[in-house]
Amino acid sequence: MDSSRGTKGAILACANLSLHTRGEYLSKTILKRLPGLPRLKRSTIGLLLALGCNLVFLLGKPVRADAPVFWLAPPDNRADFQDFFDRPGLWSRTARMTDTFSLNVPYLLSNDPETLKRRLQTLTSLGIKINVSIPSLQADKKICGYDVEGMIWPGELQLMATKLKALGIEPESFSLDLPLTSGHISNAKHACHFSIRETAERLALEIHGLRKLYPNAKLIDSEVPTGMPPERWATILREWTDTFKQASGESFYGVALDVWWKSPWQDSALNSTNMLKSKGIRPGIFLDASAGRELTAPEWISEAKVNGCKVRGAGLNFQYIIVSNWLNMKVPSLPETNPESLTALLDWAAAGMSCE
């Protein structure tokens, strides 16, 4: 067995033990992998490992330096969604693995303010960051953009941000709902077919309004990289990120890829991650199943795991993975002990994506 790999696993396992048993566990597992160390050195390392293990336990988020962080984006129209806040014990293990919890802006703006405050405090108490998913690309919908995902009226983003601010919501980040895809690429019935430059300039106008209220929130662009040749996507993405920076005066903090799993996606994903990293933009990916409502919960989870294994097998080094479910309401979000749940899928992914 690879001793370094085994030691990492032992440290992670240690984080799940009670405080009382950790010292004995360390002496029987981690230190025995280092038999050649002198007694004093072994005891010193044992102390450091114990301290590290306790820190991992207290922080609740054991990670490797090169490991991605995990986001959870459950559907807010399932009955079990409120249990994330009212019954946190149903996902206590998953919560320790969750860096960010993503909420849709309609959910935030349609709930009772006191209830919403209490629910967000639950996430904060768990040490989980809040992301708000928000439409962001402006157009006169009398001309184009009507019923196109991610499209808004001019000034609407700042209006939504004003309402969020009044509710006391301070997100770590905003994820922008397909501005490039909807503004430039989409062939939907009422699509606008803007140029990349016009799309970037329209988005920048809305971001300027957002920045008046949230000057420090991170911007995560979410886009669909598939449905076209990889070379074309690479050219579009490069021009898009450069043009948005010119128009807005800032770069995206990250770009999350929402791939069509049934189409060839590996080359587009690889080109995207390499190019984004070269620009200091953090690449991410949504982990879900390509099929929608027709799959049973076990089938959906199984397909999502296959997709995760393909990402792992392709050697794609994403910096964050968003475990999400947009369409299939048969898939429960909770509890984490249910292997057919979304939280169990995140646990599986965070544990390294065991692929047979």
C-alpha cells in the first residue's frame, strides 16, 4: 500500500472519531506507517498529527491541498428542502464536506424575512458559505430575450440586489445564470443573438449596479460548453472572458461548466480548465445526471456517479464541484444516510469518487 495515501486516509478517518479515541487511533494507524522514526521524532509527529486531526474535526472540512471544494445546490421546490435548515442533523456529515450552499434568488425574495434569516443563520453556524444564483443579462424583452433563461430587464439585477441587501443577505458569491449561453449562443425562439462584445457590455452594465451594493462578492459565471466543436467553444470562451474584463474592469472569480453529459464534453472541459487557470479564473463543474424527470432516484444517482467517474478519469482538475439537481424531483435531497439522496452523492464525491 502507498503509505502516504494510507496516512491521508487515516487522518480523514480520524476526523470522524470522538475526541476520546483519537489519540489511540493515531498511535495504531498513522504512526505505525512510520516505523523507522526515532522515538522522540515519532512522538513529536504524533502530537502534530493529533493537533491536525483535531483541527480537521473542529473545522469539519478535511481537504487536501489539491482537492476541489464542494458546493451543494439542491432544488428548493422539494418538500425536504426546509429540512436543510430545520433539521441539520439530517446532513451533519455532508455539511462538514460542503464549502458553499447555493440558493436561487426567487426563493430568497419570496420567503418570510424572519424565517429566511433563521435559515441562513443555520448555514452560517455550520461554517458554510452562501452563494446566490441570479439571472444577470439585460435586454428589452419586448424585442428579444422573453422566456430565455438568465435574461432580465435593464436595471433588474440592481433591483434584486437592493432587495437582498434589505433582507440582510450577504452572500460570498453570486453565480450568473448563463449570460454568454443565453445572450450569444442560444437558439431559443426569442433568443437575442448578441455578439460576444455586446453580451459582455450588457452584463457589465448590470454588474456595475450589483457592485454598488455588493462590492466584494465573488462572481461565478455558469455556462454550457457543449453543443459545438471544442475548438469553437475554446475561442468563444477566451474572447468572452477577455471582453467581459475589458467591459467591467474585473475578471470572473470562477466559471462553472454545465455540460451536456450525452455529448462529447471532455475536450471542451479540458480546454476550458487550462485556459481559465492561465487567466487566474477558477474552473468548476456541475455534477448531476443528464436525463431529467424520467429516471428513478437510484438511476439518477447512478448516472451522476458515472459522470463523476468520467470527470475523475479524464484527469480534469476542477477547483470546485457543484452537486446539483435541476429537474428530477424523485431524487430526495435528504437524509445523507439515504444512498439515493443528493447529500449522499456529495459525500461520495468528497470521499474521492469511488469508481469500480
